[in-house]
Amino acid sequence: MAPAVLVSGGAGYIGSHTCKCLAAAGFLPVTLDNLSTGHRWAVKWGPLIEADIADRAVVMETVDRYRIVAALHFAAHSLVGESMRDPLKYYDNNVTRALAFAAALIDTGIDQFVFSSTASVYGMPVHLPMAEDHPTRPINPYGATKLAFEGALRDLQGAYGLRHVILRYFNAAGADGDGEIGEAHEPETHLIPNMVLAGLGAGSVLDIFGTDYPTPDGTAIRDYVHVGDLAQAHVAALRHLLAGGESLTLNVGTGKGLSVAEILAKGAEVLGHAVPHRLSARRVGDPPSLVADASAIHRRLGWEPRWSDVDTIIRTAAAWHSSQRGAGKAG
Ligand SMILES: NC(=O)c1ccc[n+]([C@@H]2O[C@H](COP(=O)([O-])OP(=O)(O)OC[C@H]3O[C@@H](n4cnc5c(N)ncnc54)[C@H](O)[C@@H]3O)[C@@H](O)[C@H]2O)c1
């Protein structure tokens, strides 16, 4: 029987791609999701338990029923702007409910846990690229809640032996190479899907926030990692824990930065025409560049990005959004 893994947030963007990858690697992904931002259609590789992560009885019953061996925790709120307007919503879901989830797991005897953290825990870069020992000074409640839960995990390990891998993602992008699932956030705040939607005439004109950054072309630079590569990083982290490996905190990025202008140029090439856009002012709190030092994840888990080149990221995102326009599903 395939070992079962509990995937909170498995109906969401990164969680659903990871479920596909887990199934291909011989695991049964059991999704626990309240569908607050996720989608029933994205759960294809195992059962969906429609419930909140803080529902202790459901978590305990699910662990018992499926003989869960480990948990991957994606469920969270993750909009930076919203976190600034409504921090209580973020502390409630990303810390309080996440702790209730971890407590229920610990009480069932689960001691292996993979957590979706973020480069937002670092705040403004002091130097680039940013390794895991870069200072962590988040500049918004979203990053603060993720950092708070990271700290809690270390305490839970000390007291209850909860071994964990914390994965700090940089910018997730792209879609499943087979076109089965893809990104469908509402509202969509990420550059690449918004660019593709603008290019397909299915979204608003793309805003380019800031053209006067101290970068070679004046636009902001980020480290984009294909969602399929992120999914593989989770499988590698899970295998590490199942093999008895120690707790780790690892960046997931490529170590290469791409500017907004470079993405826009590649978008025009892939779509075959220019993407309608307008130049806007910088957004408060957006650093000029964020690039990962991703050498630790390579060293510790043997992980290497395979699909994170800009061409594959934009092609898979464009294929997904085009298919959804036809199907009238997402985007
Ligand atoms: N997308 C990115 O670029 C990015 C970057 C860094 C970190 N992350 C982190 O990765 C994780 C997944 O991000 P995503 O882009 O797939 O988000 P998403 O919104 O697509 O997925 C989150 C899923 O969690 C579910 N969920 C939220 N709160 C829940 C609760 N209390 N109980 C049960 N289910 C709940 C939602 O319904 C959704 O299916 C998040 O923790 C996010 O903070 C994402």
C-alpha cells in the first residue's frame, strides 16, 4: 500500500502540484483543505477531506483512517497587502490554526512535517544572494506569521520531537507540464499569471510597479522557481525526513534573478505579441532585488531546478491559462 501523506492546502496552487508529484513518487496524498482559496478540481491524486486545519477531530480521524506517515503544510493566507490591512486574519490562520494543526498531529504520533515558508521572512535584503543565515526581519505581517511558525516548529521539535523541513520559497510560477492543473488565485497578485492573462486579453493591463530601481533595466528582480521544481523539493524533503534525516531550513530558488522587463520581453516572445502594460510607481516595501542562495538545498537534498528557466515557466503558464479560457474554468 502506498504510504499516505497529509497535505494541508492540497487544493491550492503549490499543494496540488505537489500532490501530483507525490503520487508519481509512490505516495498517497490526502488533501486537507477548507477550499477558502483552493479548488475541488485541483484535487486529482488522492482523497479530499474538506475541513479546516484547526479541526482537531477531523485531523486525528484522518491520520488514523489513512495511516498517515507525515504531513506537508501548505494551508495559509498569503497575500502581502491583505496581511497589512487585516493582520489578525493572518495570525489566526498562519499561526493559531497552524499550531492547532501541529498539536493534533503531535497527539496522533506524527513526527515528520514539511512547512511552506517564504523569502518574505528575510525582509529587506542586506546582501545578495540571500542564504538561510541572512537576517530575518520581515516587513509585513505575512512574513512575520511565517517566521513565527518557523520558530514554533523549532520549539515543537525540542519538546515533542517533531522533525521538520522548512522550505523558504522564492517566487513560485508556471504550471503543470501536462496541463492538468495550474495557478488560479482570486485575486491574482503574481506577475507571471497576470502578464499571461493581460497578453491573452483575459485580464487587465499589466501594471509594472517601479522602473527606477537600481537594477540594470530599472525594474525589480526576483528569483522565479517553477512550481514543478517546488513540488520535487517537497518530495525530496519528505524522503529526507522518512530516512530519519535531521530538521532543516532551506531556500527554494534558482539563484538567478530575472527582471520584470525581461519577463515582459519573454512573454511577448511566447505569446507572439506585445503584452499591454502601463508603468506605475513602486509599491511600498518592494525591494529592488530578491535572489536566493540555493546551494544548501542542493547540498542537503540533492535538489536541482529542472523547469525553472524563464521559457518553460512562461510557456507552461500560458498553456494553462489558454486552456482555462477555453474551458471557462480559471483565469
Ligand atoms: N505562491 C507563492 O509564490 C508562494 C511563495 C512563498 C510561499 N508560499 C506559501 O506556499 C503555500 C501555498 O501557496 P499557494 O500559492 O499554493 O496558495 P493557495 O492559496 O493556492 O493555497 C493555499 C491552500 O490552503 C487552503 N487553506 C487556507 N487556509 C486553510 C485552513 N485554515 N484550513 C484548510 N485549508 C486552508 C486554501 O483553500 C488553499 O487551497 C502558502 O503557505 C504560501 O504562504 C507561496
